Amino acid sequence: MRRNHGAAIVGGGVTGPYIQGELARLFVALNPPEALKEQLTELANRISPLPPGWHWQAPEMLHLTARFFGDVPVDEIPALQEQLATIAPRHTPMRLQLTGWGAFPSASRARDLAILPPPAAPRPFKPHLTLARCRVESNLEKLLPTLPAFSSDWEVTDVALMRSYLETGNATHKQLF
């Protein structure tokens, strides 16, 4: 696997950093190919309108969150970048399957509607590809079972360390590695 050499900023410009006392909101992302982003956009177009307050993610914002670090001291970012630079080349490309729907933090208190890979093992964090977001918690328990089936896969060849900027309920991301 190699580091992602894609655009430095995904989803437009960043106008204000999400920093609290020198903390940065970080995650590791796997970026799907354009063909999969097109499939996901078509899927979103087939789904009836979302509940009030929900919005679909722009195709350029679509990524699979493989590991969420949360707020990390900014002085630890170089060490994370170095670790990824060391680890990523050691791994060969892998196939990643997406199947099934999920809501985070839960179906009854959802702020994210996502497509999920099959569960490998129970753990607190679940890798996911967010398709839609809401600024306030919403109950999606009735919606989830009505969503169309979806299954797709792609060959993952790169990894990216991303910084998330939250502004008035919207997120933008900057690639750090």
C-alpha cells in the first residue's frame, strides 16, 4: 500500500481550523475510486428524500474512515505521519467489501448514515463510509430497514491521514499524509 497522493484538501477550502487548545481532529481514511463514488451517488439518488435536516455528502467527501483518533495534540501529528509512512509500504493492496447500512452513534440517535464493511470482529469503533449527515441527532430506526441493498468492493491501494475541520455542522478535510 502507498500513501495517498491525492488533493491536499477534500471538499473545498478550509476556512477555520477545528483546534481546541492545540488539538486536531484526526482519522485514517481509505479513499474509494471514482467509479465507486459514482455508484454511491446513484444509490443516494435512488433513495427517497432524507428526513428533515439530513444532507448527502458530496462525492469528493466520500471516504472510508478506517481509524478515528479524535482530538490529538498537534505536536503528535509528525509521529503519526512517520508511523504511516513506515507501515503503509509494508502492506500489499487489499480488497475491501462494503455491504449493509449503519447509523452513528446509533440508529436511535443518528448523526451519520453510512455504508459498512462486513464486521471482522466486535470492537468499539466500526469502519464506515458516511453517505449522509445531520447536525442534530435523529431517529433512523424506521428508515434503515427500508434502504435498498448495496454491495460493492474495491482494491485499496493507499491510505491517508486526514484532519477534520467542523464548521457550523459541516465537515471539511485536509490530507496530512
